[in-house]
Amino acid sequence: MKALFFTAFAMCSMLVVQAQNETDKPKPKSPPAVAKATIASGTEVTIDYSQPSVKGRVIGENLEPKKGEVWRAGANATTIFEVSKDVTINGKKLPAGKYGFFTIDNGDNWTIIFNKVWKDWGAYKYKESEDALRITVPAKKDNTPFTETLTYAVNKSGEVNLLWGGIKVGFVVK
């Protein structure tokens, strides 16, 4: 009977300690997020990323993306862009699958990159030779509301937007 009581007591103690450890973990500085929609063609579009925050910093100066440099389009692991069927992005073909999603801020326009290597950390090992598709899109800064945390929006019409700080960069998936 004592052994049974001791075993039960030990198990309860372990559960309490485990629960305490879980609540002691700090929230990530750039939490994970997913933007997802099924567009008119029935294609599922998913963007899996981590959301950095501006926190009073200046994008392009003391906060990524730096002008002219490849950026993972999020924080932590490489941002993943996935489509369930073959699509066109602003009229250019992209086969179904998962892609590393990168950008280059060129000032008035941005280069949007869909790279074949999607399972990586950041853009440290990025290779242009692995690009499946590149497009150039305008960056909208006028009248774009300030967005503290990086946010992707995908709507049913296939419009995809990156919103961060006072920047809006978008493209269309069909």
C-alpha cells in the first residue's frame, strides 16, 4: 500500500513540475504564424513563417530586410510558401509544392523569390541557382497602415500581401 501511495505521489509531483516548466517558458520574440486560403481554382495557398516585430526599430537600417540583400521574409526558419496545385504567380508558372520564400528590397520594387530549398534556417545558405521562380513587384508605402508584426494575408481571389511597418508588397496566385 505504501509503495502504491509513493508511486502515485511521485507521478503527481512530476506532472506539477512539468506543468510549471511549460508555463515558465518565455513566449517567442517572433512567434510562428500561418496564412492560408483556398483560392477560386481550389488550390490551397499556405505561408508558414515567424512574425518579427518592429519594436521601434527602422526596417532596412537596424532591422531586416536590408536593401539589396536576400531576406527570408520572416524570422527564424526560412519562410515556407506552399501551393497544392500548379499555379501562376503574376502570370509566371510555378509547379505545386513547397518553396523557400525570400525577398529582396530594391526600394521602389521588391524581388519575390520561390526557392526549391524550403527546409532551412534563415537565408544563410540561400543559392540563386536553386530558384524556381523570381518576380518583381512594386512596394507600396503611401497610405499603407503601420503593421507592428510581419503579417501575410492570402485571400480567396489569390491576392497575397506581405504587410510590415508601412510596407505592402503583393502578388497574385492563379
